[in-house]
Amino acid sequence: MRLVWLRNDLRLADNPALRHACAGDEPVAALFIISPTQWRQHKMAPIRQRFMLAQVDELGRELAALGIPLHLLRVETFAEVPAALADLCRELGVTQLYANQAIELDEQRRDHAVSAALAEQAVSCHWFNGCCVLPPRRVLTGSGEMFKVFTPFSRAWLKALDEEGFVIHRAPAPRGESLPWQPLAERAWVDEALGELTADPRWPVGEAEALRRLNIFLEQAVLDYGETRDFPAIAGTSVLSPYLAAGIISPRQCVAALQQRLGYRPQSKAQPGFVWLNELVWREFYRHLLVLIPTLSMNRPFKPETAALPWSWDPDAFAAWCEGRTGYPIVDAAMRCLNTTGWMHNRLRMIVASFLTKDLHIHWRLGEDYFMSRLIDGDLAANNGGWQWAAGTGADAAPYFRVFNPTTQGQRFDPQGEFIRTWVTELADIPAAYVHQPHDWLRLKGRQDYPAPMVDHAVARVRAIEMFRSLEK
């Protein structure tokens, strides 16, 4: 018996572990492990848990139709997984385990412990690259080190991709008669562990849905992506991040679809489609960093010297940021959108992260954790990379000029205030000319239903720069 252990790779197509497990005549079974306590420790958002489990339900039905049973185990923490998995392997008569590699440190340690435990009962483990186009450690400097700046990494990544190419693994063929599948909602122990399992209707699950979104984006928006991607009121992005984070679609499928749409793989900014491809390379960059620099999984800054920065931990200021009560409309709209939908536009992620770290001078770790606790696409590599980029502590950091002015950012990327008025209901009736600095207009109307700016950006900016200059003394 061969067992495929599914994690953040909840798909049939382009799943190397599943494909290799099915290459032969031996019986194949699949496994998904539900770890509620560990998920809470990792700040996994409830909306992400529901999305992931809805996809497990969908995948369980699809596997059953192929004659592959999907087993579910509830194992509260990673520390308990090796013993539980060893027991299941004995029960099923498993001789080989197949899985796609994890990149996070706790998950890697869990997998090493699983390999050791299964080796004791002669179960061989086979690990594959299922989460990156090019595997971590493939794109290195001439001296064999990880790139610390994105642009040279991007050039090296594109060169390596041209040299090696990549393979899209087909979904497995049926392996026998279809099997019954018991929906998760009918399993009382899952309900008890995780509460309501109904997924958010704004985020339908399924590989077909992920491919539908990808194809719509490639047909309607990819050519204009460089011009429209920064405007949250415009549907200019792919909105595929939840599907990539759960592994419902793979980055290889995205690159392949882009190539098919354009008839070529773009190599420079001058070519249509390159800006979106470069966003996929950013995703790869952060994932490679996480593997090669384990301390990133341990709440430590990429730049060790920045651990000495005198960050604030002010709970009241942090709460105002979390709840969208800062008095800066674009920041408040972004946070309220996140709290309601579980998703935030990438330009807005940069704006609110800059505001928390450079205007409020609050530690980026608080923002990183809050995002993970709310985002449907919460992903440690991308989330940590983005927060450290914004805070000036990470790779490609530029702390002296990367201090976003929240007012001018709103004026530039939501010029008519459409996004702001959608989410900050107090400002729904304000004229566009005042929407980014509404306080004088509100005073003239005798209204006090929207908070005053909690900081003076000009003063806060100077303080932020001083914080970093103090490290040089």
C-alpha cells in the first residue's frame, strides 16, 4: 500500500507526490491530518481553516471517484503526528509514504520526525517539490548562497527556468471503482474540533474554480496588470492567492497558463505579462528564503541588527489599527475590508503595514500575526516576507525612503475614494474632493462620527527614520 499525505497541496493536477504514488499497480490511499491546536498556535485564520476543510471535502469526493480513499486523522499538534502516522501505516499495511515537501520550520521538523518514525517499521518516505516552480536551493549566487535582494534573484530564477523548464503532472487516472465519501459535516468529531464548517460563499473551493479565475484573469486583465494592479477599486488582480496558499492550484500551472496565453514566457518589463510573472517570482523568493534562513520561522528579523529597533507594543494604538479607527481613510478601509472578507489587496497590505511600523512604530510581528489570524490566504513565507519588507527589517528593505504617506497613497491609488466609501461607511456620502482628508468637511457638517488622525504622518516619518539611523551609531 502506498499512502499520499496531503497538506498544502489539495489538488489532483500537478501534484508530484500524488502522481508518483499512482505510478504503479500498488493500492493507493490518501491522508489529510487535521491539527486544530497546532493551527491555533500558528494563528491560522478561521476563514482559512474553513476554506481548507471545504477543499478537503471536495478533494475527498474527487479521490473517491478515482477509487482512492482519503483518510482523515485528527492529531492536535505536530509533535503527535509521527506516532499517529506510524499507527495508521501499520493499520493499512503501508510500505511507502509520498508527500510534497513543507517549507516552514515546524513543518520540516515534523516531517523529519515522521521519516525517522516510519523508518523503524520499514516504511520508505518520498518527498517532492510541490509548492515552488523551482525548488528551494536551486537558485543561488555564484558562491552558493541565497540571494538577499530580489532583482538578481529574479534574473537568476528566469535563467534557471529557461535552462531546466518544468513539468506539469497530470491528474491520476481512475484506479478502480468509485468509493463512497462521507462529507466532513457529517463527522461529529470534526465539527466538535472546528465548529462551523460552512465555507465563505465569496470563496468557492475546487480546482475548477481556481482555473476559472486564472483563465478569466489571463483573458481580461493580465495585459493591463502593470497599470491596474495597484488600484483596489478595480478588478485588476487574479485573486488567486487563497487557492495558491491552499495548493488548490500550483504556481507551475500559473506559469504554464501564462505562457499558453501569450505564446511565450516574458523576460523583461517591456513584455506584456512580465509584471504578473514577476509577482510569482516574488512568491518563490520568499519561499526560498524561508527554507534557507530558518530563523525567519522563529519571529526573527532577516537583518539581525534590526532586532535592536525600539518598537512600540502600544495595545490601544494597535487595536485602533486592527479595527480601522486610525483616522486615515485608506488605512481604515483596508483593515475593515480584511476583517469582513478575510482578504486584502496587495497595495493595501503595503500601505497598512507601513502605517503600523513607520507611523505607529509598532513591532511588525504584531501585524504579521494579526494578518495570519484574519487572512484566507495566510502563508508564512509571503506574509513574513511582506511584513519585513515594509518594516525595513527584511530582504530588499529600504527603510529610509519606504515610508508610505497614507494620504497620498490613497489619493494616488483610490483617487475618487470608491474603495474608501465602500468600507468606511461614515464617509459614504463625502465628496471625492474631501474623501482622503475628510476632517475639515466633517467639522463643517458638525459631524464627529469618524476619528481624527491618530498621528501626524510628517512627525511619525521623521521618528521612523531616526529609529533606523540609531542602529548606525
